[in-house]
Amino acid sequence: MDLVVVLVLSVFCLLLLSLWRQSSGRQRLPPGPTPLPIIGNILQINTKNINKSFAYFSKVYGPVFTLYFGMKPTVVLYGYEAVKEALIDHGEEFSGRDVSPLSEKTNKGLGIAFSNGKIWNVMRRFSLMSLRNLGVGKRSIEGCVQEEAQGLVEELKKTKGSPCDPTFILGCAPCNVICSIIFQKRFDYKDQDFLTLIEKFSENLKIRNSLWMKILDVFPALIDYFPGIHNRVFKNASQARDYILKEAKEHQESLDMNNPRDFIDFFLIQREQDKNNQDLFTLDNLVITVSDLFVAATDTISSTLRYGLLLLMKHPHITAKIQKEINLVIGRHRSPCMQDRSQMPYTEAVLHEIQRYIDLVPSSLPHVVTGDIKFRNYLIPKVIHFLLRSTLLFSYATISYHSYNPHLNTDTHTHTHTP
């Protein structure tokens, strides 16, 4: 009986503490729906369509509003104007990254995606410089992409037109491109090391997007004391780390300081030359940075390819116009190249429209402000998290087609949709 009384009193005190924290904090933050004790606004949010909930809240409370995920307040900036004002006019103050408890344990504040301050600045600048030197964003990487595109086509041909799930194949192609940049090697789609690497990163990404991870973000104490699939993240991260470290050691043995071959070589050379930041250019930071590049490159591109194929299947009249332009400009006996873009305005426009329509990362990654800031007459403290949701109500694909290519008899415009 005494134990029951203690439990009831503990729960009651916890509820009072939650109500006090929420009421004291809400006075200084932007308006928002009234949160419940402990669980916050979770029951008021459509977890299957968070964007729909954000759109509703923005109509009620304006483009800047506060939601509670558990007892953690989060400011949401909804709409192009609010996001632009935050990231452009106050870019430095809004540049902080919110690191979840699980990411803190796996990334340890290193890499690019979940780091802040000096580490983020140095690693971001170094990675951009190294990737540009390796041809990313330039014509010099075109051959690598063309080779992988051809390999992707060959894999699809093996299905012989029968129904299939292309998710795995569409994930292998961008992963192989990033492998050529990081490891200077292209893997066969059946290579065991390659398959293991993809499996570990894909599984971790899937777990991180699960409901259980959202619960752990709200109640981080569960990570250390409860079993669950989050422990699988640690195991997968450890196995991926072992493979990247093995590659790094092989690179060290054959390193030519004057002739870097790939991203790992650039990192190892920078580690030797940059005496002021030797504490940053460690093997641990190399592993986390490479992992960030893998996830950022493979998941976004493979998802875009998958959604793009789905949209083209749903709109065969658009697909027919693209095919007509491809036949006219490229033909069937060579691979497309960057120079073809200027002669293929319709295809270019559809690609932009696909990227707009699918809304790939609708809320970006969670951020924090780097210091207390007054934004639109609201005081946002340094400890407050915020989400970005930019709604693009225009379309890249609304272009005059005949003005570019008078030889084709097609519609002058594509149709726009607002998701």
C-alpha cells in the first residue's frame, strides 16, 4: 500500500513540475496550442502527416508558433518569409544544430550533420573544398556518374520488364558514386562489403525515423535503461566504423602527399598539414564525416529517383514528352551529359518540378539558436529548439517550351501542384 502511495505522489509531483515548467516557459515563447503535462502537444499532431498539422497551426497562431514534444518546447517557423528571415537575415544566430540524445552518443559531436561551433565550421569548409577538388558539382565527375547510370540501366534490364521493387537498385547507384569519391573504388552490386555498408546505413536511417526514436528524443533516459531497436543503431554504427577505419589505414600505407586520390586522402593530408586543427582531424572525425556524407548523398538521391519514377508512371503524358525530347537531343546511342541540359528545357523543368513536388525533407533537421535572440517580437532563448518548414507555392516547371525548341509540338506548360 505504501508503495502505491509513493508512486501516486511521484506522478503527481511530476505533473506539477511539468505544468510549472510549461507555464513559465510559454510566457516568453511564441503562441501555440496548449500542451498537456509530460506529453506536450503530441496528441494534437497528426504523426502520419505532420505538415498538415503545421499548416493548421500556422493558420491559427501565425507563421511562428510553439509546440511541445513531451516537455521540450520547439519553435516552428512556417512559410517562406519566416524561414528566409531566419536563415538569411539572422543566419548566424539560427545556425546551431539540435543534436538528439541518440545522435550525441553515436556521433559524439563530430562530423557535419550533428556538430556545432568550430567543429562544424572547420569540417564543413574542408568537406566542401575537398569535394569540389574531387569534381563534385563540376564536369570532371561526369564520367563517374555516366558509368554508374549505365550500370543502373543494366541492372534494371535484368528484371526483363517484370514487376520489381527498385528501392535497392536505386540505392546502390548513388552509393557507388559517393564510394568512388570517398574510397576511389566502385563496387559490384553483389559485393558483400558494399551490401553490408548499404544495409547498415539504411537500417540506421530507418530506425532513426521510427516512432520509438521520437519517444527517445522526448524521454532520453530510456536510452540507457531500456532495451530496444536503438541498440541496433550502436551496433550498425560500430560495424560501419570498422570498415571505414580499415580503408583509412590502407590509405595511410599508400598515401602520396602530392597526389590525393579521394576524400580520405584529402583528410589524411590535411591532418598532417593543419597544425592548428590537429585535434579536429582525427580518425574518429573522419569516420563520422564519411558516414554523414554517405547518408546525405545516398538517401536523398535514391529517394528522389524513386519518387521521380513513381510520378512519371502516374503521368505518362509527361513521360512521353520527356522521351521525345531525349530522342531528339540525345538519341539512343550515347549517354546524356551536362551539355545537353541547355537543349532540354522540358526535361530540366520536370526534374525541378519533381524535386519541388516530393517535398523530400519538409522540416529540415532540427536547429537551435546560438544565443538568445528577439525574432518577430518574440524572445527565443538559446536552449530552445526550432524547426523550419518552407512552403514553395511556385513551380520551376512553368516555362514556355516552344521558345526553346520550336521543332517539337507539345504543350506550352506543365501543370503545377501545391502539396
